Amino acid sequence: MREGIKGGQLQLCSDEQVEGIHEGALEILERIGMKIENERALDLLDEAGADVNREDEIVKFPPSLVNECIDEAPRSFRLAARDPENDFMLEPERSYVGSCSGPPHVYDYEAGDERAPTREDLVESIKLQSQLPNIDMSWAMYTLRDDPMLGFINLYELLSNNDKHSCVLSYYGGDLTEKLVDMVELVAEEEDVTNKHLVTMYNEPVSPLCLMRGALESQFAWTDAGLPLLSSPMPDMGATGPMTIAGTAAQGLAESLGGIVIGQLNNPGTPMLMGSLPVPMDMRLGSHCYFHAERMFYQSFTAQWARKYGMPVFGTGGVSDSYGADYQNGAETAISLYGSILAGQNLIHDLGVIGSGYRNSLEVLTLLDEMVGMAKRVTENFEVNDDTLAIDVIEEVGHGETFLSKAHTREHGRKELFMPDLMKKREQANWSFNAAADAAHERVRDLVESADPKPLPEHVDEELQSIMDDAEGMSKEVDMV
Amino acid sequence: MSDTLEELQEAIRNFDEEEAEAKTRQALEEGIEPQEAITAATDVLRETGQKFENGELFLFDLVSAGDAMNASREILEEAIKQQGDERESEGKVVLGTVEGDIHNIGKKILGALLAANGYEVFDLGVEVPAEEFVEKCKEVDADAIGASALLTTTKEKQRELVEVFEEEGLRDDVIMMVGGAPCTEEWKDEIGADLYGQTAFDAVHKIQDFEKADSGA
């Protein structure tokens, strides 16, 4: 089992703030409601006592219903991997980290520029994640933007090249998502795994306050099978959410809970994560800000909410709006990574996503893998006892002498301090402006080349291919989300 | 300039739609030429656009001023039409998000920026079928269209749009511009559109350059 990181040391919000935003979310759901474009969801909500307007597809949720569904959702669950050593428990105050799908461009480190991703890039990104020691889950890190089969290719390559837990975005409506479920269930049945929770799906309500037809179909297909699903919107402060932190936090929570209520009514106890990733609109450029100083409030609020109400929370960290591995990138990725871990978000994604989501970078991800190592060291904390206080050693050394030759120094010298390998201390002569990123680039090449994923049995691979062939025929008929 | 027109300008500067509408009607009642009023209103929007480019104003200011301007513009354009005249502008641009796609924000920003640069903007909203683009272009004798798509699948509708404009014999008369997250310069070339705007600013600059090059040729 992967142990993750013990987070939750930093609570920026008071209990009153958390409670106030929760009450605000309940009021939004009760007074304003959500637009829900799906007959099956409307039927479920109607039966459960929500106020359903069939004509304009607006549903108003009684607070008691929302609270019951939060209670119904499991507080913790086990996410599985093809190698059960890589399973992990999502539970309060434990954080697990990974990258994300979505960016339409590869950050080509050698060219210092971006380019369109290929399927080979996807496979490389997956192999790298399976090799990085502190990364807990894998994603297909780019969007094959002209290929309608992208969701299938992502899942196929993840199942084939990765022995960690996988995460995918929801791209399709119901029929095609059922095919994806078939692929996951097939591998779960044929491989020696702990449970079938091999893949988590990321489903996104559209802000403000909409759950779209296709996204709900895909949520139903995934949760019918009891596979883990996260419901997490991205309200743009000032554009698709209000300009205030409290307002956007309440709206984002309401949107996430809308998806969770439907998931729990459909299949009580099915594993789900709440979440919200507010991104302010930059009011000079009209673009998303993946990093902003106030991200820490949302990281803290969602983690505190999740602990109080008992659900795992999706998190965001290791992101930057800078387009390359420069100073801004280092600062923004570090602050947002530490913010998410110290807040205690549980499934932290987006490590390595740069350029406001336009690019994904294997080098930045690799540098962040090392930063996660540092965070692990810090959150493990340090011990205070007779041995670590070392009063006897201090006495022995006395005034003005050195500890270098003491046994105590040798005993603790390899474990007391984290030893970075990429962002390491270099002699001045060996230092260069890009030394750490250059080292990360070399590490990426080494890890990708030395990756040796356990192949799927031939008949499983054939069956996966045949499911994909069926899906390809269908994809011409079916709308994507 | 008359007091009423100055008050109209002030209303737009203050993002006050109701006041802008009231002052517009008052100006017409006072016998002010609608073309003069629209020029006065456009001047303020242009000034807003400049302040935005300088960083003095933000996007929400620009969009709010654009909304106040629209309240006035609709009344004045109607009055100009009744006189049997046409509004003078930098050009007429029809905007819309293609069929099957509900994304609105990027297009709204583009509309505000175009208006701030003196263009006459006709925003058809979201989920706009190709026929509606055609109809509006014919109705207003548009110089350009901007078709937005945010999804990998809906961007195919941009290709269809170019085809429909070909069939309708409108292709050579209208600058066709595409935008949205899945679009690229290559995509624009592949479907035979004229312009791709990566951002709203990019789109405005490209349309200005395109017109200049066009009129120079």
C-alpha cells in the first residue's frame, strides 16, 4: 500500500467560515437550484423529494436531502492499482499526488517550446509517472485534440503501461462510457487486483450551476458500476462565479454536491470525491489563473469541509501560469503544492500543469516529485527525546569545538535532512541557471527509457482492442461531452 | 455636443444601462440625429477600450460599458433604420457560438473588444445553426463573422459553416474567423477559414490587419 503524505497541518479557515460556506452552498441549492439536463437524474431527484421543474430542467434541493447524501457517501475507500503494492486508502488527512489530463500541448524542454502531443507522448508520460517514486497515480498527460477516440486511447495506454492507480477525464456520453467501464472491469477481473477501483473518473459540473446531459450519462455509467468518481467544477471567479472567495467557494461546493447527491441517490455508498477548483479570470487577459495567491484559501476550505463532513476531497497543486521552468514556475508550483498538502486535500492533481493549463511538462512533474519528497519529510515532523536533544553530545563537544567526528552525527546524518538530487546544492563552478531543470530533463529520459511495465496478458489486450473497435464505430454517432 | 449626449456618455462611463437608455430616448426626443448620438456613445466605448489596454480598466469594466452601450445602440440603430439610413462603423461583425456548444464568455469578451474598436457587433448567442449565421449576414450585410467552439467535437461545425457560406455564395464577401480552445492556425487553414484568434485581443488585431491588407490590395 502507498502511504501518501500526512497532511492537514494548515487550517486557514475558521470553523465559522467552513460552516458559513456550507450553509451558503445549501442555500444556493435550495433557492436557486441547478440545471440538470438528464431525465434519469430528474426522476431520481423527483423521487427523493427535490423540487423538479421538468420544463426548464431546474432542480431545487432540500438541505436535508443534500446532508443525507453527504452522510451516505463513504468517508474513506481504497483505490486499486494493477500492482496492489500501489493501492492506497483515500481517507481524511492523507494526501496522494499526481498529474492530470487536459493540456493540449507538450512542453518540449529541448526546443523550449510547445508542440502538439502524439500517442507516443501519452505513453511516455504514463511510463514516467509509473516510475516516479512519490507520484501516487497516473494520468494520460495530454489531450489528443483531434482524435475522437482520445478517451479510449488514454484508458488503454494507462491500463497497459502503468502499475499505479489511474485517473481519466469524462469525455463521452453514456454509451461510450459504458465501454470504458467494460475495459476497466475486464482488466480488474483478469488481473490479480484488490478491487475493481483501478480507475477514477473526473466529472465536471459546468459553472454556474449546470450538470450537462453527457456528463451525467457518463457519471451514471461509471457509478452504476461502483467505480470511483469525483465531481468537481472550475468556476471562474468574476466570470462563471462571483468575484468573491466566499461566494465562489459556496457556488463551487453547491455544484460539486449536485453531482454527489445524484451519485448517491443512484447507488448509495458509491465511492465519490467532492471538490472545487476555482480559477479567477485574469481581468486583463480574460484567461484562467491556475495559480493565484488565494488558491490556498480554497485548498484549506475544501480540505476542512471534507474532514468536517466526512468525504475525501479532490485537490490541486503543483501548478503554474508560467509557460516554462522559470522562476515564476518554481515559486507557483511550490506554493500551490505545499498549500494542497498542508491543507490535507486527499487526491491532489495537476502537478506539472503549466501555462494556465495549456501545457504539461514532464520536467516540471519530475521536479515536483522531488518537492513531494521534501513535503513528506516535513510532514513526518521531527522527534524530541533524549537522543535527538543530544544534550550529552553537546556537553561532550563543549564550547567552540565540532560535531563532525561524533558518532551521533554519523547516526543521524543520513536521515535527519532530506537530500535533494535534482534541486541539490551545487558547487558554484557546477551551477548554471537551468541546472535543476536540466537534471530533471535527464532524469525524465532515464526513467522513460528504463520503464518496464508488466504487459497485459495477450487475450486481455485483444479484448480491450475489440471493445475499442466497437466504440470507434459508435463514436461517429455519439456526442462527446 | 449637447448636454444630453454628454449625459449619455457619462451613463456609459458609469456602466449604467438604464440611464444610457433614458438619455438615448431623450436625445432622440430633442431631435438629435441618431448617427451623432451613436458616434458620441462609440467614442466613450473607444476611450474605455484604450483605458483597458493601458491597464487602467479591467475586463469587467469593458464588458459592463459594452452592455450600457448596447442599451443605447439598439434604440439608435432602430432610429437610423427608420430614417432609411445605415450606421457608420468600422465594419459589421456577426458573432455566435456554433451549434451544440453553449460556451459564451470568450465570445462576449470579443464582442466588447470589437465594439470598443468601433465595430458594429451582432451577437447571435450560443448554439447558433449555420443557417442563422447566413441569415444574419445577409440581413445586415456583414463584413465578417466570428464562430466560436470550445469542444473538440463542436469545432467540426466551424468546417460546416465555411461549407454553408460557400454554398450560399457568401464566402468571398465575408471574412470568416474561428476561435475557441480546440482551434489552431492549422485548423483554420484546414477548413478554409480566413482568421484564427487565439485570444479576443488577437482576434481584434487580426481582423483590423486583415481589413487593412484587404483594402490595400
